Amino acid sequence: MLFRSAAAKPGWRGRAVATFLNGLLRLFSPRKRRIEANLSLVHPEKGRAWRTDTRRRLYGHLAWTVTELLALQRDPSQALRWVESVEGSYHMEELQAPGRGALFVSAHLGNWELLAAWYAQLRRAAERPSPYVVSQEIHDREISDLVREYRERSGIGLLPKGISTLEFVRLLKEGAHIALLADISWLGGVRLPFMGHDCTNTTGPAVLSLLASVPIIPVGIYRTAPFRHIIRFFPPLPVPEERDRRRKAELLTLEVNHALEEMIAPRPELWFWMHNRWKN
């Protein structure tokens, strides 16, 4: 890696790393057209100046995200200090009893890796089993190794995306806490509206919740400043009153989308607009 964790700690070193990374992002403007297209689709009422400002703020946020993750490589327990407050914590506290499984859904919003580390540190301090995250292999080997090392050092259990539904259900019924990011497009699944436009969605979280009889808890993280964050837990999603299992899973998936929309709306510059979410 270009920077080691010691160079990215809070203070002037961290600012230097983030400034350099932000400069690179603004210079090369990765996926500029995709960001502009997504912002135009979702916010047609906004002008070019707003889209440009949002894209640049997104680059700045990503620069700080990488800087924070490099710092956490050295000491994952810092995640507990970097979270200033937790809103809706009672939704999470109700699930801390032994044997109570839960499925947490979030988005590529804020520093989502920090969110996972924070929860893992919280569970470790309470002498509870480590939470799991559903992971997908990153094509860049160096980045993939860095993320895997960071997660393992943070006390996060890793579940490959391809493991069987039965294994997921078994873990949840045994009391596991599993987190996944539900805001990406899928090759299959069902077409449902997200931010006002149809796209493909996986019914996976809904199916797991229904089969294991565990709640889906949306959770988001918001940056207030470098190395300063707020976490918000949302109420458990309501289970639709529908007899047809397939339709029930689709309706619950739509509830997931609504929760993610509510999560992203206050801070759109913190969401990963680079992804091709609305494929034709």
C-alpha cells in the first residue's frame, strides 16, 4: 500500500494522507459520468453545480474513509472512540440477549467498514459472539487482502456471499448477528423501485429473515468530521401480512429499499454513487 497505518492516524498525518488521496480523486475523477448520471436520475430537480459539489464531497468522504481504515488497521478499538453518539440504540440493545439472532442491513453509506468494526468491538466488550458480515471478493488482490486483514483484526466474522441459505438460517437461529449491504444491483432477483426507479434487488435478506424468524434492523453511519461519526439504528422492519411466500419476500424487500432511502436521504454525499445501481 502507498500509506501504512502509522501514517494515517488522527492528527496532521491523517490530514496529509486524506488531502493527498482527495487530490488524486479530484484529479482523475473516477466514474465521473456514472456519478453524474445517477445523481441526474434520482435528483432531476438539482442543477449541475449541485451534482458537481456532491461528487467532490463524495471524493473527499472516500479519501477520509480510506484514511480511517488505515488507522484502524493498527488499533481497531479506536472505532469505539470515533463514534460520538448512537441514535435508536434500544433497537440494537433488545437483541443482545444470548441466543437472539438478527439480520442488520445497511448501505454503502458513510464509513460502513468502521460501522462493522464498531459493532464487533461492542460485542467483544460485552463478551458476546462476534458479528458476521457477508463478504464479496474484491478483484484487486492488495485491497482485498487489506480489507480481509482489517475485518479479522477487528473481530468481524466473514461469510462468503455464496454459502447456502440453509447455513445462513442455521446461524441466525443459533443467535448469530449477520450484517450485509443491500443497496447493490443483482444479476437476477426482482425488479422493485429504489429512489423512485426500478432496478434489480435480491430478496435474500427478506427470505433469511422469514425462514429464521429474526428481525431485519436497518443501521446507518454518518460522518460529522474526520474520525467522528454518528450511528443510527432504525426500527425493525414490519413483516408484511401476506400468505404467498414469494410475494411476502418481495414486499419485505421493498421495505428494505424504503429503509435504505430514508437512511441515505439526509446525507446523499456519503453514498456510493459510483455503482451502476439502475441497470437497464
